[in-house]
Amino acid sequence: MLGFLIRAAITGVGLWIAAYFLDGVAFASTQKLVIAALVLGVVNALVRPVAFVLTLPITLVTLGLFLFVLNAGMIGLVAKLTPGFTVDGFWTAVAAAIIVSLTSWVASSLFGRGGRFEVYGAKR
């Protein structure tokens, strides 16, 4: 549960960064940002694996580039499910998905799978 909440917080930071840099991504309030981050976590846990399996052939043909479309679709779905969170168009959703993915990637390099801060260094 703690891992999910940490990932949701990281996703929230990614969504906030996307809203800051992209004109087409907006939140009505901070509460809507938190709700959208939680909903995106649930959508990524439940819907994305099914969508990934169903779109696996096209993902293989495009050498993985279709995953950007899939991630944009997940953000678009969250925008439809969460009142107060808007995404204006497909390309804005793709850009937001890239920003959220990069934020998650950077944060995952700092935090392990269990949500603990990890320090890498040489053994003495």
C-alpha cells in the first residue's frame, strides 16, 4: 500500500510538471490533481495491462513506439473520468505521458520498488 501511495505521489508530481509546461493540461484545484494521480495509478494497474496485451502486435510492429499512444490513452481516460482535470487533444496527452514517464523513471532510480530511498556507491 505504501508503494502505491509513493508511486501515486510521483505520478502527481509528473502530472503537475506536465500541467506547468503544457498549456493543454489543467487542473481545477490541488485536490483534483491528487484525485487524478490516484485514478491514473488505478488505471495503470488495472486497464493498462489489458490494453497492453490487446495492442501487443501493433506495439511489436512499431518497435514499442505505440506505447506512447497507449500511455496517452491512459491519461486521456483519466481526464474523462476525473472532473476538473482536462487534456486538450491527442498530442498534448502524448507530451503529458512522456513527462509523467520521465518523472516516474527519475524517481524510480531514486526510490526502490518498496518505496525506500536507495543510495548506490562503491563497497569498501
